[in-house]
Amino acid sequence: MISALAAMIDPTLFQFHEAAVEGGVFANEKATNTRVVDGACIFLNRPGFDGGAGCALHLAAVDAGESPLEWKPSVCWQLPIKVDWVETSATTETATLRRWSRADWGDEGATMAWCCTEGDRAYVGDRPVIESLAEELIELVGNEVFVELKRRL
């Protein structure tokens, strides 16, 4: 699906469109990771790119009037939220939402500063996280739980 979406992105919104056409968007035949171009994900438009900095999939989804959650891999749109699933009985799993930490990535954690949520400014913004990540939280926990969470905060 990611390859199909990549092919639909207007090249003016995708800095590495040509690299994607020439070599694909995945790092391997199993399509488990996106390619790295100049030290970052092939979809990461760099600051100064005329089409906009940030994720080309995200920008293309917004341009198409669709949710970025529908275009981006779950591991991407869920950041900076980590979901820990625990089987509490034979028929029930409990999900705990928390921030990612470097330790969650194992040995690779030291090289993943782009998604590290441990810094003092990780959750600093114009709006509370419950608002700025509302779409992601609703997708993860459902509207009913989201409304209750927001009420309690």
C-alpha cells in the first residue's frame, strides 16, 4: 500500500520522488522498512524544500483532503505514542498508552533521536497533547475512551 500511495504523491510534495521512482521506497524486498536517503526516511522532506518540510505521505494526505493516518504506516502516525498490549486473561488484552523511550528501540535507540520523546521540549506546543494528537488517540482507544480521558484531564 505504501508503494501505491508513494506513486500517487505529486512530485512537488515529495522531495525524493525521483529516488523513489528509480529505486523504490523500501529498504528491502520484505518491505519492512522505508529506504534511507541522506540519513533519513525517503519520505522526509527536508527544511527548505519548496513542497514543505516533513513527511511527504502526511503532506499528500492533507493535500488530498484525507487523514494522514490513512496514508502513513501505523508506526509513523502513532509516534510519539507507544501502545503496550498485555494479555490480562484468555479473552482480554489491556492497552497502555505511553511515550516512547530510547530503550523501546533496543540497540537502535541511540540513533533514533528524531522520534525520541525524552527531551524537556518533547511535548511542548501550542495545544495540549490530548488536543494535538486527538485523531491518533481516538484511532487507538476509540471515541468513548477518548471523551472520558479528556474529561478526566
